[in-house]
Amino acid sequence: MRRRLATAAAAAAAILGIGPLPPPAASAQQLVFDPRAVAQATQQVRQGLTQIQQLQTQVANQMAMLQRLGTDVTQPLAQISAQTSQLMQQAQAIGYSSQDIAAQFQQLYPDSLSGQSFAAVRQRLAKWERTSRLSLQDSMAVENQLVRSQTTTASSVGSAVQASQGAAGQTAAIQASNQLLAALSSQLQGLQTILIAQARTQETIIAQQQAGAIAARAESQRHNAYAPVHGSFSGERSF
């Protein structure tokens, strides 16, 4: 009976155009607070800030590595080297820049003086003595110039060391090391110059001694050539 009533009601509703009633409308959505999501987002922001700070530090370090030294001690050292080289070029005795030292030496100190007059030999002796004095003078001039430059060299080395200790980065440290090497090279060059000048002086003195022996031998030969020959004549009667 109930089934028939339900079927009849459904048919009536279909005839009248009445459909099933819609469900009641849902209530408006409410905001839900998720503490876990907020904490995760906060952590991500913190990590991003940390990465930015690290990048800033890396950039600052790289800029410091590229900073230049700001101190240059090579200029005064170069002036010292130039002055020393100029003294060597202006040597008044046998020049250090001579292209043919053998020919110049042979001309000044010949192997033989045979056949030359006594006046010519005396001129040679005077020239040799003057050459020895000039060689000694050249050597003393070089030594004096390097002694005067010691204060400048020491100051340059001190400045390079101080700059090296306060170098902001690798570039500045490399530049400081290069300047220290330049200072050391300048000092070694000065020492080498002194040794060369002293060796030239000793060589000139030895050459003068050898040339003096050659002059003495030539004078002895001249004396023997003009000496009267004492001998006995045939038929000379002895008493």
C-alpha cells in the first residue's frame, strides 16, 4: 500500500514539474591556521637570508683578494740601479762596455816593446800608471755610490715588508713579494757591481806589473845592444 502511495506521489510530482528538493546550502568556508606550515615558511626565509649573507661575504672576500698593494718601492731601486750602471758606463779606464776588450787591452799592454825608444817606454809606463789609478778611482766611485744608496734601499725593503704584513688580499700579497724580490735583486746587483769593479782594479794592477816586466826586458835588450864589446884581438901580446 505504501509503495503504491509513493509511486503515485512521484508520478504526481513529475506531472506537476516538481523535482526533488535541493540539499541545504553549505555554510561559508572558514580560515584554518596551520602552525607547521608557518614554521616551515619562516625557516625557508631564514635560510634564504643566510645564503644572501654568505654570498655578500664571498663577494667582499673576492674584492679584498683583488685589492692592490698601494705601495711601490721599485722606483727608488730602479734609480739606484740606473745610477750604478751609468757609473760603469762612464769608467775612465778600460771601459766595461767595450765591444772588443782584447784589442783594447792589446793596444794598452802590448806583448813586446822591442825597438821602441826610451822616451816611448817612459810614456807607456806613465799611461799604465794612470790607467791603474783610474781603475781604482772607478771602483771607489761605484762603492761610494752604493754606500750612499744603502739608506734608500733599506727604507724600500722596510716599506715592502710592512705592506706585505698588512696586505688585504692575495693580489696585494703577491705584489709585496714581488717588490721584496726586486729589493733583493737590487742589492745583489750592487754587490755584483762592486765585485766586478774590484776585479777590474786587480786585473789592471796585474796587467801593469806584466807590462812593467816587458818594458824592463826591452830596456835591458836596448842596453845590451849599445854596450861595448870587450874582447881580445889576434896578435895581441900579453905581458
